[in-house]
Amino acid sequence: SSGINAEYGDHRTKWSGIRRKHLSNATPFSEAIKQIRKLLSGKYIIGHDLQNDLSVLNFKPHPCLLLDTSKCCALRHLAGLPESQKPSLKKLTGLILGQDIQKASHCSVEDARAALMLYKAVKDNWHSKINPYLNDSYWNVATASKH
């Protein structure tokens, strides 16, 4: 067999949603990785807790292109959660969007849609607390205090 199935026996179905039947005619893993890297290169990447996914791909996008909902303080604030808490995608989606996801197993399409909708819910305030240097208000205060 030439697919990922030959290379990896454990599909982590609970988290990936992938079952053996999905891999019968799958692109070989090494080729899929190349295609995914090419597709993502130079693009904004929106998702939730992306570090493991990016690690598997051995892909390091520019930090400004990575929009990870697990690290967004504006989402935690909107959900009424402490900034120090790292909420799951399921929890954020439930609290902010009123949707129950990941009922049986994870579906990558459902997760991607949820992360995108969460991003859209706070896109104007995305950088509000992630990086204060990206806010005009930081520079206005810093400039005003120097004069």
C-alpha cells in the first residue's frame, strides 16, 4: 500500500476523524506533506492549537501569518474566561458561537470552520492582547509619554 496507512498504523481516529477506509487510495504521506507545505506557504493560517499540526508538517510559517484561536486573548475575553486559561476549540465554540462540535470524534472540516468563525467573531480585536506592539494605542501612549 502506498498511502499513509502503510507508514502509520495508528490514525488517532478520536482526534483526527481518520479511519482505515479513508486511506485506501490516499496520497502517500511524504507527497501530501509537500503539497500541504506548498499550499500554506505565504498564506494566513487560521486554526486552533496548531503547534502539533505544524510540527508534523515540519512547517514554520511567519508568526504574523499564524492566527491560532487557542492563543487569542480577545476570544477568551468574549467567552468570559480568564486570560491564563487555554480553552479547547469545543469550549470556545460553545461559549461564543453557541454550537456543539466534536460530538463523537473530531472532524477536521468542522474544526476548521469553527476556528474560522471564531476568528471572524473577533477579527477587529484579534491583536488586542496577543502583541501590544501591534496596537496603535500602544504607540500613541508610548509617544505621548515621551513628550
